[in-house]
Amino acid sequence: MCPLCDRTVAGLLLVFALSTCFYINHLCVNQTSLVRSDDAKLNKTKAHDRPAINTAHLQNITVETQGVLPERPKPTDMSRGDTCTMAPESRFDCARDRLLSRRECAERGCCYDPLPSSAGPPWCFYPSLYPGYKMGALIPTPRGEEASLTRSIPSHLPRDIPSLHLEVSEETAACFRLTLKDPSSRRYEVKLPAGVPSRKTAEKDVLYSTEYQSDPFGFIMRRKSNGRVIMNTTVAPLLFADQYLQLSTALASPHVSGLGEHYTSLLLDLNWTSLTLWNRDMAPHADANLYGSHPFYIVQEQDGLAHGVFLLNSNAIEVVLQPTPALTWVAIGGILDLYVFMGPDPQSVLRQYLGVIGYPMMPPYWSLGFHLCRWGYTTTITTRRVARRMHNATFPMDVQWNDLDYASKDRVFTFDPWRFGDLPEMVEEFHKSGLKYILILDPGISSTSPPGTYSPFDDGLKRDVFIKNATGDILIGKVWPGPTAFPDFTNPETCRWWEDCIRDFHSKVPVDGLWIDMNEPASFVQGSLEGCPDGDLENPPYTPRLVGGKLNSGTLCMSAQQKLSTHYNLHNMYGLTEACATHRALVKVRGKRPFVLSRSSFPGIGRFSAVWTGDVRSDWEQLRYSIPAVLRFGLFGVPLVGADICGFGGNTNEELCVRWMQLGAFYPFMRNHNDKSNAPQEPYVFGQKAQAAMRSALNLRYSLLPFLYTLFHHAHTSAATVARPLFMEFPSDDNCRAIDRQFLWGSSLLISPVLERGAVELAAYLPSGTWYSLHNGQPFYSKGQYLLLPAPLDTIHAHVREGHIIPQQEPALTTTASRRKPFFLTVALSTGGWAHGDLFWDDGDTLNTSEVGNYCYVIFTAGQSQVVSDPTRLNGDLDGLVLGGLQVFGVPLPPSYVLANGEGVRDFTYRSDTKLLTVTNIALPMSEVFTVQWAL
């Protein structure tokens, strides 16, 4: 899958600290590191039933000091009360595939106990001693330990696999890996890259202990520091058949986040819910599988501790949650490849997870500005007019976009000769004015143009780059241009062809980035225009609950053939592989830092692309749920993320759009995008008061871009989050566990948006400490409490945390202009009078600046009534830029004088009501050490 990617963008990739837990999804690694699965030949059965699960016998386990649980006797009668008596919330479903009668349940060896309601706990459930795999002796290996698992009594699943190979390894002191495979048949795996050495860790440093129950097999992980059980898979049987893999575990806490992409709160509902991970072109709404699949969750424990779990599997997955608390993984292919990250704090968990999937890319500076798009800018005249009206109304904007309107007959890599005949000239005009330009690029390639008239398809045919159907012919689906073929980005030749297509188009239209949409992949027909074969890949014995009911609904046939395997195994990775190929192509074609925006996602995509949350509706609920959606992607290693501001579907209104622009000013990725059938929602179409509020939000964002860019540097180099849930920063504050109506930028700026229609005040939670209003420096001394704040239409609340310094810059209409403006500092003193902050700065566009040290880095420190800068690295990019002023929050008394590098400053003011010192009209070189002092 694009094996060139690792070589051509090697400079962009980091050498991660947790190298032994490092993962590059088999995209962009040598294809020989991947294996194919044997396509099962199973009888079709009915699918879909209400999922459920169980955890009863956890309390009955005794642990031997050797780390292996003693054998338990096999049950002889599954109807015995001692094996079936358990609390309803501790039941694990034995009838996930279909409704069973009492007799059918008993035939599976399971317990049957009806309840007053069919919703919630299952009626047919596993007994506490269900026959399963028996574990042999653990044998040391170079990477850890291994053992054989065998079962003498088959499960109820078709094509049950009787023997398994278990391998466990301590990847690092905080990262444990367990894999279960079929030793007799090679199955599809998402492989770690070859040659990653295992780093041995001293036993005393390891944060966890593991214990094994031999019969039936299960394992328990404990946190060494307090003995807390982190995972316990003995609560329900391990099942492993050709197209059904199931592993259940008790959870250490009900506070679970992750498992995207879904339309949920930040904390998941454990009251008998299920989540399906299967990429689908589906507008966000509840109880639906959406565009991306991320089989990772993080659990908030007690005392500020946390751990995370990642199942490295690209097949369709269902995750069942129950109030025990417990969780069940069900994958319908591949292997069980499980990582456990022990933290011990939430931010460490994320760093460990990203050590496996890859740290995110460093975005170009201009991509953090405001983006404007609409499906319906039908000509270059219209597109120019939009950009001109934004400029004339003095709204900051960096990137003008076009949706598919630009393309001739909706075919990518073309532009309409009548409506967009002067597209190249328009793009050059944008560039001269400091703007960037991006357009959409769907993966579907029109297959019906006359031969010789559409080179992307003609050349693709010659180079054999398209996905095939089961008979070896090109699979033809249907998207916007009509019948379409789909590139196979697991084929190295496809990646080269894709680069050639982008190079040829870029030579005519010098785009600055690419928007890869419809890449789940989406198709308007089920499977293909010719249908799909009636086999086990299209109709597996079990299909998770998903939109459309079938795996090939709205996408390709599961039996479709790609270079590495079937689409059944690779579907969830299609967007990831396209993002890798597009990222690589832009690096080679433009020679600058690439910008890619993808709708579909899978673990690791943050290395190559930004993501947006898809076709959100223009309503208040979707505004509200955009926050947990953005925060979840941060947990998934995709910090450059945002929702379509003002909504994509349906008509917005003035109040909603103002509030969405205010919130969107704090999305890491800020774009207003609208459907062609809706009322216009560009900022300039609204009334003057609304425009003023939107302009204020945009200017605030642009002033904060140096701070935001620095946060992205830390995300890129140390896996820090950008938009951050409160629980990540305040893990010991129980009030922060579920908060997803507010969020942080980094550790120092708290954002509290208005999310309800007609609201003029806002209840905002401030964690313990002193917080200062970013707008006027007003201090709030919180004990960890909600405060009722006024929130007129022109206000979004942002509070700076004590002890932090935020670098800012005077805003301008583009980042090209703003990057030349003076800097200023916002200094939020702690009660002890200290604060710290930093600034990362480079040219904003060059490749690999962090990796080769081609950047500036300045540390700011406040204490003893002074602010000092320390430029620890310089490369010339700060030359000519100055500090023009600063505001210091929390200065207890009026200063008698202010000095800048020892010289008196005349322009300073002090507000005694808010204890705010403001210093202006200074010009201290940012590339040199400076000191600003005040005397009390």
C-alpha cells in the first residue's frame, strides 16, 4: 500500500519515543508485510439482533502468585443455577446473531432467563463456566511469551477455529500487546512495519501485571500501583471463528470515551448500547455508523488515572457496552491484535497510542486561517465575487474553495471550459492577493468517456490501477459523474498514477491543497452496477448493526479484489490509503507542506490529513454535538479537525450562524461550508450586528494563530492534544469527566460557547484556580464550580488559566499579512506571580522544519514583576518581527513605572478593578532576549 510513502515523506515522520510500540498501518509500508485472509465459505444466516453482554464470575476468580489462574472444572450441565445465576447487568449475550427460543439457547449451552422487557439485558446468555479454549504453557520468545490455545468442545459458530496462537509482549513499560491468530491458516492482518526493535523494560518499571486463567482461557491486567483490574476477559468466553471474533472484558470504570466515528456525547452510554465501526457515507445522526472507524477507547479511572485500549483490526467491528461496566469487541474478520496503554494519566495514554499509530502531521500555517466553501459556486465569476465580498467586508479569510461545480461533467482532474474556463487565472489572482485555493477531489473515476478523451481513466486502465470485481473485471459503481471505477490505493502503481494525475492537473491549476471526499468509498448503488456475488463476504454469518443492513450498502462489493486483499478486509482503510497517496503526491508535486482534508478516516490518518465531521445539519443540536466530535478526533490523533460552520444541510439562521462562527473560531480547522440548495451563509449576507460579531470572532482567532500553531507543533512532536477535553487536563476533577460543552486549547485557554437558541447567559465550569477573561482580564477565583456568565450575541467566553503566557499577533485579512504584524503577549499570573509560555515559529510552509531544526523557538517566563523571553533556537524566520505590547493579568497593585529592556515605557495603563496591566507601543525584536519589568 503505497510503499513509496515512507521513503518520499520520510522526513515528515517522527522517530517516536515509544518506538517499540510504533505503528504505521499497513498503508505506506511494504506490501509484503501484509497477509491475505482465506475467504470463508459459510452458510448465510440471519443477522441483527439487539446486542448485549455479561460479567458475573469476575468476583470468583482467585489469582495465583505465579501469574496464572488455576484451572476451573468444565461445566457438565449448563442449566445449573450456580452457573446461570447472575445479575442481569452482568449477562453477556449468547444470541447476538438472532433471536433464540429457550430450546435453541440451550442447544448452544447457554442460559435462558426472560426478563420483563426485551430491551436491555439479554435473555439468552453465557453461563459463568462456558466451555472455551484451554491455554497451554507460556513459552518465552524474543518479544515476550507465547502459548497455544485449544478447544475440545466447538462453539455454536460456523467455521469455528479450534486452535489459536497467543503471543503477548511488553512493548514498553506502559504498553502491553496481545495477539490471537489461527496458526493453521494465514489471515488478513494490519501489520506493524518490519524492523521495529523491541525495547526491553526492567520488570520493576512496568506499570501492569498480567494473570492468565487457563481453562477456559482469559486474562486479567492489573495496575501495579494500586492493584486495580484494568481488563478482565474471563467474564465471558473468547470466540474465534473465520468470520466472527469476540472478546469481552470488564471495565475499570463506566467513564469511557472514544470508539468513533459516532454521533454521541464525549462519554459513551453504557446502558446496553452498541457501536458499529464501518465507514459509511452517512450524515451525522444517532445510532448510525458514520464516515470513520477508530477502535480505540480511553477509560477514566479514579484518582486521575486512565488507560486506553486499541484493537488493531480493519474489518467491520461492533462494540457492545453494558452497565456492568463491561465491553465486548466483535470483529468479523482478521485477527485479535490488542494494545493496552497504561498511562497512568490521560495525556500519557494518548501519547502511547499515537506512538503506535503515528504522530500527526504539521499543518501549513495558512491552513489554520478561515476557509470558505459552498457546493453551488457555479462559476469563476461567482467564486471571485465571494472572495471579493469577504475582503470588502473586512472578514479575515485565507482559503477559497470550490466543490464539484468546477469539474467538467463532474469528472475529477478536469475543469468546465465554459463556467470555469479561466480557473487557472483565478487561482493565480488569489495567490497574488495572499489567498490559497483548494478544490474537491473524489476518488471515483468516470468510466464512460469516449476512449482517448479522459486520460485519468484511459491511463488508469493501461496501468491496471482500479479495484476489480470477483471475476477480475473492473468494478463499476456510480457516483456524481455516473458509472465510475475506484482506484486501489493499496497498489503501488496506483499511487504513482495518482501522483501523475495530480501533477498534470496542478500544472494547469496550481491548487494549494486537496479535499478528498466520498472516500469511504461511497457509491450510489449497492456493491456495483452489476451487483455482487452471493457469497459469504457479501453475506457473512453475522453482520453488525449498520445503516442499510448490509456491508455493501452504499459502497463496493465486499468480494472486490484489491492488491493486498479483498475489500471486505480493506474497506475501512480506503480513506486512509487515499490520504497517504494524496499527501505523498502533494509533497512531490508542490515541494511544500501538504494540506489534505479527508472525510473517511482510520487510525493513523492524522499523519497525512485533516478531517471534518461531514454533512452536519444547520440546527442547534448539531452545533452542540460538534464539540464532542472534534474532541474525539483529538483522542484519535487527528488534531486538525472541524465541523462545517453554520451547518451543511438545511437553512441556517442569523443567531445560529453567529454562535456557530464563534464556536468555529476555536475549531482547530475552521471552514464554513454549505449545500447548494440552501440559503447563503457567508458572513457578509447577515445583518450588521451579526457581521460585527462574526468579524470579532474571526479577528480573535487570527490573533491567536501563533498560539494555535505552537500547539500543533507540540501535537506533531510530542502527541499533545490541541482541542482538549477538560478531563485530559484535570483528570482528578470528577466534575470534568463528562464535560463536552466546553473545551481547552492546550492547557491554558478554556472555551465556553453558547449552544442554545436565545441564550443571553451561560453556565460555564471553571476548574479550581484563577481564570482570567481573555477579553478584559477579569479574574475568576474558582473552587471548581459553575459560574453564570453574561453571553450576549456578540460574546464567546474564553478564559486564560493562571500561570500561562499566550503568544498572539495583530490580526489581518490573511495570514500572509498577519504573519508580518507585531506580536503581543497575554500573561496570566498565578497567585504567586509567575507564568510561562512558548512560541514555535517557522516559515509556515517548508517541509520537515521540526525534524531538521529549521525553526525558531522562544520560551517566555514571568516572575518577580517581569516578563523575560529566551530564544532557544533561531533560524531567521523571526527576523524583523517585534513584540509590540503585552497585557498582564493579575498584577496586584498599580505599577509606578514600566521598563522594556531597561528603558522607560510611557504607554502603559492599569485597571484596578480587574488588576490588568497593558503595555503598548514597544518594539522589542522577537529574535533577541527581551525583558519587560514593572515596579509596584
